[in-house]
Amino acid sequence: MCSAIRAAFLCSQFSRKTTSVFSPHLRKMVHYQTEPRGRANSPDYRIYFKSSDGKCISPFHDIPLYAADQQESDVPPKKIKTNEILFNMVVEVPRWSNAKMEIATKEPLNPIKQDVKNGKLRYVANIFPHKGYIWNYGALPQTWEDPSHTDQETKCCGDNDPIDVCEIGSKVCATGQVIQVKVLGILALIDEGETDWKVIAINIEDPDASSLNSIEDVRKMKPGHLEATVDWFKTYKVPDGKPENRLAFGGQFKDKDFAVEVIKATHSFWKALVLRKKMKGEGIICQNSSLCDSPFRCSDAEAHAVLQAAPEYGEPLPVSSEVDKWHFITK
């Protein structure tokens, strides 16, 4: 039986007693493997994902959104409330780094790659006092911001990507790392007329995880962090000659309950996408290794062939000194 589909769809053949073990309130420390291909700092660089038993998977479709139950947990039981809904997060960009790494939604198995624009690798600028990304940045798997759906709150359509996450803990994570997070709130960026939600979350292994339970807790315990986040999203495209970004709700953060409802909605959009109830995916590749009811499920051999077709891993290329440049914006 497919493990990822259990959490995503709770297939009808399971009894009520059986499905209860996949409650999103329970936690599981699942370990995934990554395999780099190509040369870092080049357009052909990719990070592919494998399950713990070495099978090639998609981080977009095969890693469950909800963290499921497992008795062997690396997290002390007293650290997180037992009724807390926990989510898996795929880290794309480590804190303080500049390369705009992202899940390649339009490639088979959706590896992580560096974004390219106008033939050039993309890096976010250092806008004083912010060095690169100021959080561990990534996405929630099995979510999709539907570009054909107009959000009732923002009045804008989705951006055709998994929902983004800003993880505010103290640890610097690695690209491709899968961590479990607790959601605290959400910010709505309006990017070129599209809704681009930014979930604010904390790694459950962070020392402050038990004390941070709401967006107000962040405001109290990490003064200035939320303001810096708003400032970052407003200005990060300015060095490229673009105007400041617009934020919905006057740049105010919505609370945890609002955030969870947004996540649930994007999870429903994703389900429709991979089951092909949603016909227009704007080029999204839904190839997966584990979703029982999806017409895009592939065999282990087919998934492995995707990895084998990628360039062999090589030594990283040097990064341009422009990445270390600082930009100062007059406000």
C-alpha cells in the first residue's frame, strides 16, 4: 500500500480505526535522502529526492503534507502539544544564502533547482541589513496555489506553485532537508497580480518551538522579526529595478487558524491537480511514485530512469562576486 497516499487521501479501503493513525495531529520523524546532479551554481544543477529505502520520489507530490504518527520520534514528547497540527516542510533555501532555489514543478520528479531568468541564475540581493534570505525558506508538499482560483480575501489568483514557508527557528537548514514545522501565521504577498502566500512557521526541533504558538508570540519573543519579514518581501525585487511589492491586508499577518485554512485549501487544489479533476495545471508535472489514485503514478523503474538521465554530479562552479554586494534602499 502506498505510504504517501494514506496521508493524502485516506483510501476508502482503510477502516476508521486504521485511518486514525494518520491523524495530522500526530508526529513522525521521516528521513529522506537527496542526490545532487550536475554542478552547483550552474543551470543544470538538480537535487533529487529518495525515500528512506532509496526509491526516487517527488518532493512536491510524494512527501505528505501532514506529519503522521510514528512511535520512534526524535522530539521529546513534552516539547510539542499533542493536539498540534504539524506539517512537513521541504527546505529550498537555507537562511543567509542568496541562490533562489526552488522545487522544479515543471520537471519530472520535481527536483530542486536554481531559478533562471533571462538565461541567468537568480540570486536575491543583500538589502541592508538583510543578508540573503532571512529565514529557512521552502514549501509545503502536496499544496498548490491554483492559478484559476481567485482568492476571496486577496481578490487575486494563485501563483501556480506550492505554498511557501518562512521557518523562523535558530538553526540554519540545508537545501533538500525535510523538517516538521508548527504553523504560526501567514502573510499574503501580491506578486505581479498573483496571490503568493507566505506561511510563518517554526521547526519543532527549535529550542523556542514550545513557546511559540501564535503570531503574537513571535512578536513578543522575536521583536522586529515580523517587521523585517514585511520589509524583505516588499523590497527584495527593488535592486532588479522593480517597484516595491504589494502586500494584502495592509501588510498585516493573519493568525494561525487563518493560515491552516489557507493550507487546507491549497491541499485540496493539489488533490484535484494530481487526480486530474483540475484539468489546467499550467505546465505542472504530476509524476509521482506513490499516489494510488493518480493517473500520473509511475513505476520505481520509471522514476529511477529520470534520475539516471540527469547529468552526473560534478564540482561546484564559482559564484559571482556580485552575490556579496550590498544594496541600500532609501525609504
